[in-house]
Amino acid sequence: AQEKARIQQEEEEARRAERNRIQEMEFKLKEKERILQEEQQAHEKARILREEEDQARQQTERNRIQEMEFKLKEKERILREKEEAHERARVLREEEEARLQIERRIQETELR
């Protein structure tokens, strides 16, 4: 009876040790899964941040290009206005020269 009780106790201790070993393995597995999930979340956050940074850089570049285009159009407008002003001034000078020539001819005709 004592031998049987000892064997039962040893078997119970072996089962308890096996349960403890299984629980320890399950705990380690869950811990590894948790760490893996945290790493995946960190990678996803990093990917999202990179995408946001890329989008911000692209938007900054688009804004810079738009500003350059605006300045270029403004310079072209100013240049065109200057050219138009020069053309008007040239036409006015030619008209003034023609008027003066006509006045000289009239004066020459009156002198004769």
C-alpha cells in the first residue's frame, strides 16, 4: 500500500511537472506572439509615418512648383506689359515724327 501510494504520488508529481512545463511553454509562446504583434504594429506605424512624410514632401514640392509657376507667369505678364508699353511709346514717337514732318512741310509750303 505504501509502495502504491508512493507510485501514485510520483505519477501525480510527474503530471504536475508536465502541466507546469506545458503552461510555461504556452506562456512563452503567448509572449513571443505578443512581441511579434508589437513588432508588426511598430513596422506598420513606421510604414505609415514614411508614407505621411513622403506625402508631405510631395505636397511641399508641388507647392514649390506652383509658386515657381506663379512667379514665372507674373514675370511673363510684366514682360508682356513692358513690351506693350514700349510698342505704344514707339507708335506715339512715330506719330509725333509724322506730325512734325507734316508741320514742317506746311511751313515750307507757306514759306514758298
